[in-house]
Amino acid sequence: MKHLYKEYIKDRHYYLLSLLFIVFFADLFLLLYGAEANALAYLNISLLIFITVMTALDYWRYRRLFRALVDFRKEPLIKDIVDDRQNLLKAYAVIIDDLKQIIKNSDEANEKKMREMIDYYTLWVHQIKTPIAAMQLLLDESGDLELKSELIKIEQYVTMVLGYLRINAETTDFVFSHVDLDKLIGEVVKEFAPVFISKHLRIEVAKTGYHFLTDEKWLAFVLGQIISNALKYTKNGSIRIYKQDHYLVVADSGIGIDPKDLPRVFEKGYSGSEGRIDKRASGIGLYLAKKILLELGSDIFIDSKLGEYTRVYIDISDRNMMIE
Amino acid sequence: MKYKIMIVEDDEIIAGSLKRQLENWDFTVGFINDFKSVISEFMAFGPDLVILDISLPYYNGYKWCNDIRKVSAVPIIFLSSMSDNMNIVMAMNMGADDFINKPFNFQVLIAKIQALLRRTYDYQISNDHLEYKGVLLDIGAAMLYFQDTKCELTKNEVRIMKVMFENKNKVVSRELLMQRLWESDYYVDDNTLSVNMTRIRKKLELLKAPFAIKTKKGQGYLLD
């Protein structure tokens, strides 16, 4: 701090020089035009006093700002390397650098925390799947369909946790391959067999004969969510799965969706106005489905008539050309 | 000859239930007692197929898979909840033949076991022909025979008869029938099942079979 005035002069030297220059030129011109020595002396003294006062005031302001910056840099967040000889602009630059470093560190810490959380949830999902597998085997032996249906719901929610974490992670593992749509539908539908049978719901699956490039696991996850929703909101009738143009359609004869809810069903946490759709609905399933499909370069939309039907359309255009 | 299956799984409930169900399918089933010496127990038991979990006490399943591969080409199926792509690739690289995610459907497991045994040992599914009171069900040909008469069945009728024959002397619930039909890609509903049952009954009558399919109210069907 002790040499701050040197820094101040360095910082302001053009400005100070110009002031002295102005005085010098004023004297020169007045001298050439024959001004009296007394007048010149008065002018010079008053100008110099004025300049000195203003400069002192400016220096005082400069010093205050600099002190503020130094104090700011002494805050615990910012590493404490105060260099007395830094001028104001340099001080700003150093602080900006410090802040950049702080942001970087905190980003890294957050990322690490997120990674650790995902690791833990991944482990948890694996842990919880062992007792689920054990229960499923025991139920295979005893054959209680309603218990099995409940277990399928638990499994579905567990899968959702992992899906939610993974799709929101910075890096999501997509594995694109040529997928046999009929095989995929068959596998997903069969998972829900006990639910269909115990609820006495009919399912009609129309063969599509369609193959396309997509991520099999993620698409199966989305289809599982859609079928699980259809099962939740359909008391009787049927669920139909078929291909229409470049869409895979999952149509149910369930309670349908209120037109005023329809535009918002893909929003995170939206579970219907006035608690409609369902009190248990988390508002996560469709949000996840949409997010996943968008990441896969696909899309999803819903057409519904309250009390009559819900039809979910999943875009299954082949993105082959785009990727190659 | 009974095929021997070794289950390397530390969850006793899963291992126990698998053992009971595999024994119903006429396999001899062995457990691991000491997870430090899986290889010596493998050698002592001499299984025709191994079901292997990944997370085990002491060493993981990959290590045991690798070790088994050094001494034997026996089919190995991984059965694990760690079903990320990386784990599946790892399992296959260690020499596994198949990977099943936990939780799993027992019918899927049994189908994969049969497929692997068939590829490895010329294993013939012993129940391609089923018999009850002199009536023969030929699953491959989709035919029912009794004395000199025969009768053709549709695919779905074969599936229903197969379940009925496998559970002779037991009441088969409609739910069980439907679940088994679903597993063979036939998503049957209540009406369709009833229609099929009526048709099968007529065919049994035509065949003059010494039994009929009786309906037990609220329970299911019984061959009697």
C-alpha cells in the first residue's frame, strides 16, 4: 500500500501530464501576447492549487476503491495474495481470475458430487434388484398374480430412478444399433403380463416388421413407461400397439386426459390440474420419456379424448441417413 | 440322463428358489458352499451348465468365469442385476455364453438353459411328446393321438394342452395358463382362452379320450 501513489501516477500519468501541458501552453500564449508577469503568476498559482486539490480528491477516491478491492480479495473465498504495487485495473483482472478459478473449482466439486451420487444410486438399484429378483422367483412358485403386479410396479419405479439419473447426467451412454421393433415390443409387453392378466385387460399387438436404428435399452425404457401409464389409467377394454406411418402408437381405452392438461403432460412434475390424472402420479414418467426420445433424435406426442382414449405416438423414423 | 446345473449365487432365497424350480424341470442342481473355492467345487460337481452371479463374496463372477474357462468349455450364463452395457461386454469377454438381467422371468431362464444345452450337447427337450391316460400330445407336429384316431391342433391349442399335460392331476388356474401363453408371444385374453378351451374339449370328445377338461369353479381347469 505504501507505494500506491506511484501506481496512481502511473495509472493517471497522461491525464496529469495533459493538465501540466495546458498550464504550460496557457503561460506560453499569454507570454507571447504580452501578459503581465503578475497576472501569469496568479493564474499559475490558482490553477496549480486547483489541480492539486482535484488530484488529491481523485487519489483519495482511487485509494478507497483499491482498498475495497483489497478487502474483497481478503475474503475467505479468494486466495490471499495482495500485491501492493498493483494498480486498479490489474487488481480487477486478478479478481476476475480468482472468480473464474472459484467457479471452476465449484463446478468440479459439483460434478464430483453428482458422479458420486449417480454411482451410489446405481449401486442402490443393483442392490434393490436382488431382493426383487428373489421375490419374483418366489412368486413364480406360488403364482400370486396381484403380488406379482405390485412387484412389477416396484421394478418399474426402480428402473425410473436410474433412467432419471442417467438421462440428466452430462454423458449419457447411447448405444445405437439396428433394432427389431417387434422383438422389442414383445419383450416389454411380456414384462407386464401379470398386470394385464390380473386386470383382465386385452392387448393387441400388430406386427410391424420394422427395423430401425435406435438405442434399444432406452427405447424399451420409454415403451415400458408408456405401457405402464396405459395400464394405470385403463380399467377395462384394451391396449393396442401398432405402427402408423412413422409412429409407434400405444392406444388405450382408459380415462383419457383433460384437454387443458394435455399441453402440459410432458412437463416435469406435472400431474394434472386439481390433482387429476392421478394423485400418485409423479409427473416424471412422461417427462423422462420425452427427454429420452428427444436425445435419441425422436419425439413423442399424445392425442386423447377425456373418458374415451389416450393415444401415445412415438416417432420411429429411421435416423440412419442422418447419422451416416 | 439328468443334466447337472451349478448355481453360483450367494443370495440363498434366489439360489433356493432356482434349485426347486430347476429340479421340477428334471435337472440336478448344485450350490456353492465355499465362495473361496468355486473352482474346486466346480471340478467336484462337474456341471453341464453354470449359472453365475457377478457380485459374490471374496471374488467376483468375472474371475470365476475366467477361471472356469481355463479348465472347461461348459456353457455359462451370467445372472446379475448389474446389466450395464459395460458389464455385459465384460461378461462376454470373460467367456460367458449368455447374460440375463435380474430381476428375470424363470421361463426366460429355462428357455435359455434349454437352448444352450441343445447347442452344446444335442440335448433333446424330453417333453416334446407328452402323454396322459393313453392320449399322446406331439408338440412338434401339433397333433393329439389316441389309439387309432388323431386330431390336429392349432398352435394355441398345443400351448394350452402342453401346460395341462405338464400339470396333470393338478388344477391349473386360468392365470397360470394365460401367463404361460403370454410367454410364448400369445397375448391371450379371458374370452380367447374360453373359446380355445371349448374347442379343445370338442376335439377331446371327437378323439374319444378317456378324460375331459373339467372346470373347477373359481380355481381353474383339471384333466380328469
